[in-house]
Amino acid sequence: MHYKLIIKTIAALQLVIAFFHLICAGVAFHYDETEALRGFIFSISLLVGFGVFFLILYRNTKPEGVSTKDGFVLVTLSWLAASLGGSLPFYISGAIPSYTDAFFETISGFSTTGASILTNIEALPMSILFWRSLSHWLGGMGIVVLAVAILPLLGIGGMQLIKAEAPGPSVDKITPRITETAKYLWYIYVLFTVLQTALLMLGGMNLFDALTHTFGTVATGGFSTKNTSVAHFDSAYIDCVVTIFMVLAGVNFVLHFKLLTGRLKSIVINSELKAYLAIIFLATLFVAYTLHGNVYTNAADSFRYAAFQVASFTTTTGYATADYEQWPYFAQIILFMLMFVGGCAGSTGGGIKVIRIVTLLKQGINEMKYLVHPRGIFVIKLSGHTVKKDIVYAVSGFFFLYIFLVLTVTMIVATSGSDISTSFTTALATVGNIGPGFGMVGPTENYAFFPAYVKWVLSAAMIIGRLEIYTILVLFTPMFWKK
């Protein structure tokens, strides 16, 4: 294990966090927010001091190839370190007096979950809200991917890191060099950010609201600067823009790159993309049909609110334009089922991922074929390629661990006295990085009422879910630490 190199990388990562804190300090200065500015300056001092100290201490550490073990440890520690450093402005400024709550809010931001302990969001300083949303944007494509893309001076081979961090069972490289791959992904990410921000401003949002809501959309995070989320703006145009970009953010970013470079064939035959779009389309139709005449009087409004909420749940964004707990039960059941899906592999979305759902469905169909034809040979094909058995086994193992983790977190949450609906959807919303759930964590509620020990468990659930379960759980196996 290359401990010195790991510490050196984390130190450099803290300098990156400090740089974005500096931007937020500029926002605090602009809005004349003294306490918030003091919090950012103090956190910048701590992070820069930590980063510079260890970079100087290990300045002679030669860059060596990162092993698979190094990758898992570095990814996990990087997310923890980023969350610890990122929570400082919340706590030091007094915006969030409890460090437990400050850490929860930060890990929710970096993991793009969007679960919040804030009861009055609009009462917070603008700069604090900006950092809160910016943490989504940074976490969306991954803190470690960011470090690999802009810190090549460390000389770390990043493929192991991307394998450990990138959502989904496999990583489709864009270019032969992983650093270039990470850069291209960020270029697309920035392009989406600029485009959505401009479109939202055309819809009447000011620059601050347009940026912060874009951060939460392209990262599929869901932090809003308004107490009533996107519903605050009461605009069909804004709902439409956010819905479209939520759907785009839930698509594998490699496919976006292929689209921009004209490689349309691989997009057309992509099994996961077709399933993803089909799920959103059919769910929207069912929900809209249920809402029409029961909640909304015209079809346009029914489709508008249905499409937004379906996209929000499927992509694990967590924005809301309506109190869906007041909708008919059939519509609620569909939204509940979507909490198990998630976005595509290689997207910023959380959840199980569509490609795993498709793989398990096809494997289930094959097992029924074996019952009829025991000697038959049946294979699973995705996008025209045969899926190897070891990948199917890995997907099955992931699904079991995912459900086991959700049930474990459910039991822990229930010890706080929460009802079964609240306990289960809280677990599902945090492990799946969704944010809002049902019951006491519904679209008009928050996570503030949970006791401290539950918040720490949920914080762990968010980061385990964001890093695809295996990445962190493997660290607790004895074989991982054997030479």
C-alpha cells in the first residue's frame, strides 16, 4: 500500500476544496455576509495548511502505479476527507451549529443525495447555499475524477480510481489515456452546466438561482435554494428545462461524448439507454393518466408534473414541483418503484442502475428457459455484446448487497421510532442517493428530526451507495489487507 502517495493525493484534494471555498468566499464578500466569509476564510486556512504541509512533507515521494487496493482506499478516504473539509464552512460560520448536521449536509451534497437537515433553507446566507449546491456539482462526476483530471502532476495512473468510483459495473473509456478521458467527461459536464444555466435565465431565474439549480440538476443531486424546491418558481418552462436536463444527466456520459463526435450507431444499439428511456416514458404516461382528472384538470398539467417527478425519481435527483404524497396511491407506487432503478451506468445518477436491472431481468428469463430446456445454451446480450457470466454474478452479488444494506439501514432507522414507510424509504433514499422519500421524509419534510446516531448511519449509507457498495465494503474484508 502506497500510504505516502495516498496522503499526498488527499492533501492535493484538500487544496482543490479550498479553491472552491475561495470562490464561495467571493460570493460571501459580494453579498456582505460577514459570518459566512469568516467561516470560508478559516476553512481555507485549515485546508491549505493541511494540503501544503503534506505536499511538502512527501514532496520526494515518487509517483508509482496505483494498485487496485490503493484505488479502493484512496477513493474512500478522498470522499471522507472531502466531506470533512467541505463541512467546515457550515459549522464554523454557524449556519449549521451541529457538526453532525454539517457533516450530514456535506456528505449529502458530495454524494449527490440531496437529503437535507435544513428546516428553513432560504434563511441561510447566499454563499452558504452556493457552497451547498456547488458540493453537488463537484460530487456529480466524482471528487477523485476531478483530481485525476486537473492534478496530473501527481503522476498517478487513474484507471483503478475510475473503476473504483465510476457508477456502474463497467467503465467504457473514451480515450486510451484515463486523464484525457476524465477531462473529456468534465468538458461535457461543464457544457451542460453552461447550457442549462443560460436556459434557466431565459426563463426568468437570476444568475444565482440558475447556477445553483443547474448544479443540482446536472449532478442529479436535488439541493435547491428554495424551501419548496423547484415548485417555488411555478413555471412550466423551468419545469421543462430541468426535466430535460435531469434525463440527460441520467444518461451515460460516454454516450454524450459519442453523440458529440458523431458516433450514433453505438448510441442507437445501446440496450441500457433504450431501457432507461422506456422506463421514463412509460412511467410518465401511467402517472399522468392517474393524475388527469384526479389531481389536475387538464392533460398538459398532468403530463408536466408527472414527467418532472418521474425524471426526478428515476435519475435520483430529488427535486420536487408537487407534494406527490397527495397524489393517488397508484402514482405513488410507481414513484416508489422508480426508487429502485436509478440512472444509467456512467451517469451522475445513483441507485441500482438500469444496466443491472436489465441484466437481472434477462438472467431471470434465461433461468425460466433452462427449466424448459435444461440442456440449452442461453446467453445474455447487451448492446449486441455477450455478457460474461462473471459480470452476471457480480451484478447479482451487488443486488443482494444493495437490498441487504437497505434493510439493515431500515432496521437502524426504525430504532428511532420511525414508522415502516419512513424507515424503509429513508434507507432507500440514502443508499440510492435519491434524497426525499415518503412519510416523514417526504417532499415537504426533511431529515432534521432524526437523532444524531441515525444521521451518522445515513451519512455512511450515502457514501457507501455513492461508491457502489463494493468499494467500501471490500475494505472490511480480511482478504483485502492480506499481502
